[in-house]
Amino acid sequence: MSFYEQHREYVEEVLRTAPDGVRVEWSGDTLIMQAPPSSIHQLNLGLVQRQFERHAPDGYMLSGNSALTTPDVTKERTPDLTYLPITSLAREGNTTLAEEALVAVEVVSPSNPGTDWVDKLRDYAVMGIPLYLIVDPREGVVTLFSEPNRDRYHVRHDRKFGDGMRIPDPFDFDLDLSALVRYPD
């Protein structure tokens, strides 16, 4: 059994025994367990999701619970929102190859911002996900990373809540950031 298969088996056992609502991810030999998100987190995610949904390419569908995996670098992450081929979602199980994802969207939690800004930024680039969008209600900013090249993203665009942000192909639309809500101070 390969190292990846051993990790996958262990993660599946942890998932079976984890409390309801807890999300489990792994990067290398590190397991990450997260509590359910706050209402503001869910609101911001929903506002972004509605806009992406109107511009999703044919043959792709939104997923908020699919684990994206890259066996050759032993990583598995579950973005708050991603778009995957419908054919991938029709397969049994809850894991999909990261190379099939068009985007990873994360809303930063106040308790662990480093997960989205450091760990997932690194992992999503290594996994080859073409677009990584971070919504940060702590700071009132949205950041889009693009052009991954094995170790990092090479392009970064930042906008404040209230502005707009261009989302490139294959979505090709202007993301309205005016209704996003900051976490209370």
C-alpha cells in the first residue's frame, strides 16, 4: 500500500469518527480539523457562490464538499467552494483530482487565517488549481491568485470589500464585492 493510500485510509477513519460538521483535510503528514463556519463566513461564501454560479462553464458544477487530492505530492484539501466537471462529481466517493478543479474559493476564518493565507496558498499552487480566491472578512479584502507554477502563484490581484474584481476565463465576469460583510471588531 502506497504512502498516499495509507494516509487516505487514515483520513477516512478520522472522518467516520469526527463530530458532525467537522471538516478534515491533510497536507503531507499533517491533519487539519476545522469546526463549522460562522454565519458571516456562510453569508460571504453564498454571495460569492451566487455570482460564480451564473458564469460557470458548461459541464462544470459547484461543489463545497469535494476533497481535492494530488496523490503525487500527498495533499488533500476541501475548499469552501470549487467548480468541478459534472463527470467527476458523478463518480463514487468524495475525492476528486485537484487538476480537474477550475477554482478554489476560501473565506478566511478569524481563528486560523494562516491556513488560507499560507498553507492553502502553497498547497493549491502545488496542486495546480488555476485560480485561488480568498475572501478575508477580517481585513475586508478579496485576493485572487492565478498562474500557478508548481510552487506558487505568479499573479496576485487585491480588492477591498465594496469594489469589484475581474474573474478571468473560464468564468469571465466581474465579481461584485459590495455586499460582502466584515467580521465585527
